[in-house]
Amino acid sequence: MGRPDGDSLLCPEIFGEFADVPIALRTAVGDRLEQVAVARGGLLNACGAFNALYFDYSPQLRRYTVEPEPDTFITAPIGGPLPVLPAGAYVRLTRGTRELWGEVAGVLGAQDDVDQDGWAAGALSGAPATDKLDQQRIIIDTEVFGPLSTAELVERGRWLRPGGGLENGHLVGSVPSAVRDVSARDQAGSFAAHLAGPARPLLDLGPLPGWLLEENGEATEVDIARAVRAAVNCLGQIMADATGLRVWGLYGRSAAGTAAFAASATAAEVRSAVSRPAPAGRARYTALWPLLQTLVRKSDRADQLAGVAAATLVIDANLTLADAVADRTLPADTDVRVDDRWQQGGIWRAQPLPVDGLLAGLDPLSPAGLGYAESEAPFGEPSPGPAPVRHSTAEDASHVTVVHMDDELVVLTAALSKADLEAGRLELGHAVLALLPQGPLILQLHHDGIALPGNLAPQRVGRAGAGVRTVNWPQDLPPGIRLTVAAARAGRRLTATTVRLASPVEIDGFGTVFWEYDESLLLGSSERSTLPSALLRQAQQAGETSGAAEHTAGRPSWRPAVAALEHLIVEALKRDGEEGPADSRRLNGPRLTAALFGSDTRSPALLWTVIHTCEDLALLGLLTQSPGPQDGPDVFTWWPSTPEALEARANSGWEETDHPPGQPLSRRWIRPQRRRLPDGQQASPESRREYARWRIDVEGVDAETELPPGTTFVHGHLKGIGPGKPWHRHVARHQER
């Protein structure tokens, strides 16, 4: 790709990986986007950031300097049916012969099963769209093309009146839940599909098609959509690194504006309302938009609910709550977490401590849709009636622990009881089972180190109580053996695997155990169970050649989200991968995702979860990663631990190298680091606290926790989402191995 003429910040690097963008360019783009955000009311979605660079938005003039062709805008009749209007889309608001132009500044879910004080039905939190329609609140910025004329101001005033068609300057109504397999809730994906499809002439005003022609010899719709999505993600990460911006999802917000809101009386009321559980120890779900509407109207500041100010208010409230959770300033006896980032601007969950195993280990700032999972009837569907009650004793009850849950994926461990092994059951828990589609499911079973016959690996299973039945377990599995089970929430496939121990364990009164196990279930069984001699020999041989990661029996069942998928990925490669040199097995990310969760599951978020986990496995040396043929997706390869495989792997061109200081550990993570401040500036108290917490987590209570003068602390984080699960905790996990 070549560079555009002049001093434009729109460079080819923006359309690739964030790690490949030069630091000087990141800083310059971040500074420009800070200015754009301030000029546009203190808020900027990453899709709008793409427009700001591509069509040259001037913060000084407060308008685009490139004149787009309005025929390429999405037409939205006031009071009529709404099309999909993703953030960043240019729109023509029409009523009769009158029209206004604007840009979508933000989109919120607008399902109405909420009260004015923010109370929301638990089944709403995390619920998918129903009936192929999705209720949305679309916030339009009508001044991005310059100040409105007097006539336009008068017309907009008419539309803002009660019954005029614009509720607080927002379009509210039902839109198609998906267009060409892209969810209407996927703002980056919908925006990319729009620019690559009907709005393609807009891109001809800039350099992207020419760059793609120069690099690939063509600029197909797929190529353009992929490039736009990559640029949106990259700009989101640049905003997350900008010193003057805070980031919530794809939204960049002026840090000064968020700080001002956090100190306000409205913020104090939000913190109080959201952290209040329901009576009798139950969880309460609070939707932010109706709560903010009620609080702001009481303060006689209705202007904060109009236009872009409304989206700014919602992002401020979410960031303020996230800070309170991270700083532990909310009531110490209450578990508070965000459960849904989409619906009503965010639904937060509060429950008295202690919480049950479903929440153990889940990041409170990663929405898991627990309300929808815990509800007896999914939102919009009739109740199936009470689930059958299974009376269990401590001896015959399997032990189930959820180790990861988000809006795409659930991963759990299940230590199988003797009763469930004999009955052909796999317990999942009512909450987990409620996440999965109705009807029969497919269980893809892997036994680490053992090749299962064809009738045992993929099995059709039915629902029963809090789990699935008619499971054909491999012969003589010992009670207490622990499975790792993963399922895509939109798919019908459960993928499960045993996890082989680094060394077999001899247990008095039982025998040899080769796989991770639950000691109480193992020793609680009344009869000794051992492997038949043929399987015993196979397990011993597998132990000599297995390339699986090391585990110990005493290790707790909880693992970070990345680790929870590792063995499932290795087993899927060993079973379904294409054969390579020296008995290696390989698949690219999309095919590996299909092997794990079924070919009918189409989710970009789930795909990237698998790819990023494979990248971490490659970093650990458990897989290798290589470019796909014809610039296709990267290929991940599993190698057995045989001399032939080691030689073939060495000859494949893959080498282990140390990562240069200051570079990301993998393409997924940004390292925590100290950053030099300009002369005369000092770190904020928040940065000092975060630095001290990081040092103690890494080096223990005796660590030096004082931040050096003239520096600040940059929290390690997942690219594009700002501070999240701390990077160093994953590093510690890697080093333990």
C-alpha cells in the first residue's frame, strides 16, 4: 500500500494490526481524535473516528471538509419503519419534502421491559433479539456537516415536539436484527458491511480502494469490509491509549468530562441505585437509560437527555460505575457487575455476597448475560414450567463450576459422579442449559491421550433436568474425572475433553489416575475402578507423546478464560485437523471454530476468541502459527512430542524468540508500563493506586509500590477495550507452566 499525499493521518497502517502502527502515528492520531471528540460533544464512537479521518473532519470548523454524496446516505423516514443504522452511518432524516442530514453517534438497545427507576427484568439482561427484530434507540448528530441553517433549526424543532417523531432527538423503533448474517448489534461489522456495500461510493472519495487494488489486484466487497472493520478496531485501540480519552466498548469519551460527571450528585445517585440488591438476597438488575432519565429530569437538566449528550451521559455513567467496581468503593457486602452492555445503555447486576459458583472467577466488567441465563424462561418466550428436581446426595452429585462466561461463549468444568456415569448424564446446571438453543444437542467428546471410537466422539444427546442425558461414556471412566466443557451460546454443540495429568497419580485404595479429577468424588465411590489393561497401555503411551500442557491434580478447577479453551483446541486439532508432516495436525481459525462449536455457528466474536487463544498457545510453544495459503487466515499446527515431529517442526521455519522489551506479549495484549509524563505533570491518585496494586500482584506484599516521579502507569489490557483483566495475571499463568 502507498501513502496518501500531504500530511494526512489516514495511513495504510491504520487498516492493519494496532501493534504495527508506529508509536508516533498512534500519538498523532490519538491527539486528533481527542480534538474531534471534544468538538463533537465529548464523545466519539470508533466508527465515527473512521469517518473523521477518512472524510477529514475539522475540529476547528466542526464539520467535514470532504463533501459526501447524499444519495449514498441511509434514508430514515420520521415515523416510518427503520432500517439498520449502525454507529458512523450517514443518514437522511426525512418527513415529507423536508430533510436533515446527520451521522449516527451511538446506538442503544431499547427493549421496554424496564421501570422508571431502572429496574429491569432479569430475563432482559443478555437476551438476544426476538422475532427477527430488535428494538433500538439511535442517536443522531445533526451538526456534523456544519451548523444548521435557521430553516433547518425550525424544522428540527418541530420534529422534537411530542409526537414529532424524534424522541429527545433520537430515533426509537424496531430494526431488522441482522442483515446478511451481520447482527444489527455488531456496530463495527454493520458499519463495515454498509460502507463495503450500498455506501461504497463514499469510500471512493478516499484512498482505500486504490490501496487494496495496489496490494491485492482487486477491491472486493469482502476485502473492503475486512479493511474497514480492522481500521475501526485499530482506532478503538488508539483511543484507548490516548491520554485525554476514556474508553467504554467502541466509545471514546473525554476523560475530563467523565471526571466531572463522577463528581456530580447524579453520579452518586447512580452508584447508590445500581449497588442496591433486591430483597431476600436476590440479584437486582438496573438499566441505566431509564434510571438516568428519571434522575436528570429531577435535576431540571433535560438538555442532558437530548441528542449526543444522551449518549455521553450513558457512557459517563458506565465508566463511573466501572471505576467504582475497580476501586472497590461500592458497598463491600455486595457483588456489583455489568451484565449487558447493549440493552438500555447497560444493565448492571447487584447481589449480596457471597455469590454462587456461577460467578466465581468472572470479570465483573465483562458482561455475561447472567440475568438471561438465570431466568426460568428466556425473554420473549413462554415459561417451560418448573424443571424436574433431582434429589442428590454429596456422593452422587457431579461438581459443576462455570469458569468463563460472556455474551458468546460459556466454559465450565464438570467432575462426573459415579451415579451420572452409570446413568449416562452430564450435569451443566439450569443457568447454563438456559443459554443454549432448545431441542437436542451434539456432544463432541475427547478423551485426552485416548482415541475414542466413532460412536463415542460425536453424540446426539437430549435435555434432562439441569443437564443432558443418553450420554455414552467411554468404558470404565473413574468417578470424579473432570471434563472441560465449552459451548457457543448460539450453537447446539457441546465440546468436552478430559485433561491429562503431567504425571500419573497413585491413590491408595483406588489405583492409577491419568486425568484431572475431583478427589472427593473419586474417593467417595464405593468400588475401585481401574482402566482395562489395553486402555492402560494406550494411556501410558499417550503420556510419552502427548503435547498437551502440564496440569496437576491439586490445581484448582478455575482457570482464566484463555486457559479454559486450550485443551479443547488441542484435542480438536488432534481429531479434526488436516494431517501434516510427522503426524502433525493443522487448521485455520474459522475451521477450528467450526470443529469446536459446529459449522452453523457464525460469530466473529467467538472466532476471534478461538484465534486469540491459539495465538497464546503458539506463544507458549504448544502450537505453531503460520500464514495461510493465498493470504488466507493463519494456520495453527499441533505437533506430537516425537523425534520426527521435533525435527519437522524445526525445519518448518518456526522459531521460539524472546519478545523485545516494550513489545506486546501477543497481538491480543498491551503490556502494563510506566510512561514518562511531560515536565511539571504528576500521575493521578488513580494511577498510583493501580501501579501499587500491580506491583503487589506481581511481586508480593514486599514489592516497591511507589510510582517514580514524573511517570504514570498504563494498565495492561485487552486491545480495544481499555483496562480489563490484568495482563500480568496471564503472564504469571504462563510462567507457572
